[in-house]
Amino acid sequence: MKRIVAALLLVLVSALPAAADPRPFMRGSWQSLIEAHAGRPLVVHFWSLTCAPCLAELPQWRETVKSGGMDFILVSTDPPEDWPKAERTLKRAGLDKVQSWAFADSFVEKLRFEIDRTWRGELPMTMLVSASGERQALTGTVSRQDIESWLGRDR
């Protein structure tokens, strides 16, 4: 019963507008996000303060998000004590209004396994979830053109 209530709360919270603080990403969060965004293209970008390519590409995500056509979520893999710094980093990148989550479970391997059984923690990692639910994991930096191509846009 507690799991059902927790899952329901996660679904409700994920439907709210972006909050100032990152939401805690814990076991079950991934499935709740997928369910909350079902039927719409979803891009979930995993990043860290200790990942130089992640920090370099954050401002580029701002432009990609502005172009629309998808739901976009950021997930920091940093520990809870680094969340304030992550918030400041997102604000500087112009992403402070984007829905943001942060790993909140010390057993990060289990979180990664729920997201993608083959993911070993390399960053940046972007998970593309189509409106039909098909998933594609991309490690390394992702360009706006990559996202537009995935969305089927012709610009």
C-alpha cells in the first residue's frame, strides 16, 4: 500500500510546474516519470556538476527546450549536498524553469538499472522516450539537430 501511495505522489508531483528545488529521484521515480509523460515525446537528460561535457552543453539545452515539441526533464546525478550548487548552475544556464530532479538514493546503481539496464553511469546520458514509449539511450553530448531528427522535424 505504501508503494502505491508513493508512486501516486510521484506521478502527481511530476505533473506540477518546475519547482525551485530539484525533486528527489529515487527508486520508482523513473517509471513514474514515464507514466506521467505517456503519449508525448520525452527527453530526460542526466548530468553532473563533475562532468565537464555536461556543464558545457547545459546552455545548449536551453535553446533545444525553447524549440518545443517535447517534454524535457533534467536529472542531476550529484549527491543531495550538491543540490544547491546544481540549482545555481541550472539558473546560470537558463534552465531554472525546467523540471529538475536529483538522485536521492545512495544506491545509484539500482537507479541506473531502472533507467537502462546497460547504463554504467557514464555522463552525459540522454534518454529519448517516444510518444509510443520506445526508448533510446544516448551517451555523450547531444546536439539540437540530434533531438530534432529524433522528433522527426525537417528544418
